[in-house]
Amino acid sequence: MCLRHRIGRLEQAGHNHTDGSQAGSGVSFVAHMTNHIDIVEVGPRDGLQNEATMFSTEQKLQLIDHLVAAGLHRIEAVSFAHPKHVPQMADAEAVMAGVPRIEGVSYIGLVMNERGWNRAVAAKVDEVNMPVFTTDTFNIKNQGVSTRESLIALSDIASEGSTEGLPVSATISAAWGCPFEGEVAVSRVVEIAERLADMGVPEIALADTIGVADPWAVAERISAVKKVTGDIPLRVHFHDTRNTGMANVHAAIDSGVTIIDSSVGGIGGCPFAPSATGNIATDDLVFMLNRGGFTHGVSLDALIGVSHELEEALGKRIPAMLPKAGNFPQHRQKGETS
């Protein structure tokens, strides 16, 4: 479900704060009463931005088209970062001009500041997301300003988004640890989450930008954040840098999260963080959700086909396991015997 649709539902229902009052924006979500998971596909942005192979605009549009055909309907398509810093995203406007505009498909653009916001609006994205890092060092390396300055900019952008009718979500990046300052206190994550809730953002993502989270810390931080965000939907973004990504997804779902970021083939990472390797793979996520009895609307077989195409285009093996192992159970071919 796209963020715009969530906001529409929220405007009808209101949003429960921890004190029981009705205010702001968000949507009431009780994960243990639903078996549906919304997947946000970040491969075209977070996936490609950290790859040495530069995709042409045409290749990006083909990738997005195939992801949509596989059933992925909420796609982080572009970043409006400065081309000097993230050259892989230099053609953001051209990509947005060429994406298939299909009812029910929502394209997210990442912005870092007001300049990026203005570009995103002009490019006609369906949603905007802005990251805010838990530490000043990481925020300065990624966005050139302190965390406090990013929060001020985000507050202005969220207000403009409300006026424009363009949903603006926020990501708390490095929510489980920073490559420059080390451990991040739970209280710091909660502090930023409370600021975001006060701004009225309709969705908050918690990102393990460098892949240091574990399932117990995931459950702990989600529980702590929920105490200050009420029913604002939480989204999670995990990297599989240390092979804990899928375990962390399991912990997040058990904690009531129903929106999961993932990247086709497991490609990607943060170009500003040392050794921040790939996102969790959409292929592997879909397999796990299938086995767990969750619905999500994505064809795993079609997705594996997209990953094989991606592997060929990148000229290397991709991290995802499902394109290597295949789906299960395998459907027998006509005439096959045991």
C-alpha cells in the first residue's frame, strides 16, 4: 500500500498518541491481526547507488518495469543527491520522466535537503523520503550538515509536503550503530523518533545502515520507538552485512512492523559508510514470507528472473540466495517423473 493511501485512511481515522488523544497523521496498524507485509523495493536507488557498474537511464527503466511486472508496487526509484557525490543517481529526473505510471504503483524519491525536495517535486515523484542520521559525524558525511540541521530542514519539507499533498516519510539512519561514532543509545533513536512524530510525518523507517543490528536489539528499539510514535507506521531497512538481515526481519515482524525495505538481488549499500554491503534481498525476503504464510503480492519466480538479468548486467554474482538455489517446492515440468 502506498504512503498516499495510508495518509488518506489516516485522515478518516485519526492517529492515536500514547496518551490516547487523536492528532496528526499516521495509520492504525496491528501486525498480529494481519498476515500482509508491504515490501518497499529499494534496488533502483539504494541498490544501484553503491555499484561500480553504471546503469544507463534505459537500463534503470527496464529494471523498474520488470520489478513492477513482478508485483512490486512501492519502489524507491531515485535519489536527488548531488551528482558529484552519488554519480549513479545523476539522471534522477530522466528516470522519473520514463517510469511506467500505473495506478497503484508509487515511486519514492530520496532527498537530503530543500534543493533535493524542489527537484523531487518537479520530477513528480509519488512520495519523498528523507534520512536523518543518529550521529552528527555520519550525518555530516552523508548530508553535509549536523543531525539537528537535517531535522530542521525535514520539518520544513514535511510542512511543504502537507501543503502540496505529497507524502514525506523519514528514515532514522544508523539506528543500531554508526561506523564513525560506534554504538548508538536507544534513547538517541527514541529522541529523534519523537521529533519526527511531532512533525506529523506519516511513516518512520528505522535503518540499520551498516548491518550491525541483531534480533534482540531490533525488538528492543522498535518497542521503545513505538512508545513515542503511537500508531504512526514503522518501516524497517536492514543490511545483511553480518548475515543477520533475515533474522532481523523476523524480529521486526514479531514486533508488529508490516513494512519492509529490500533490494532485488541483495545489491547495494551506503557509499558513505565503510564496508556497508548489500541490503537484504527481496528474493530471499519473499521466499521467507511465502514459507511463513504472509501475503505480499510479489511473484518470486518473476523476481528471480529479474535478479538473473541484473546479475548479467552487473557482470558479477549477486548476494541473493534464491536466484542460486531456486524456489521451493519446484514445480515439475510436464512429463517429469520422480
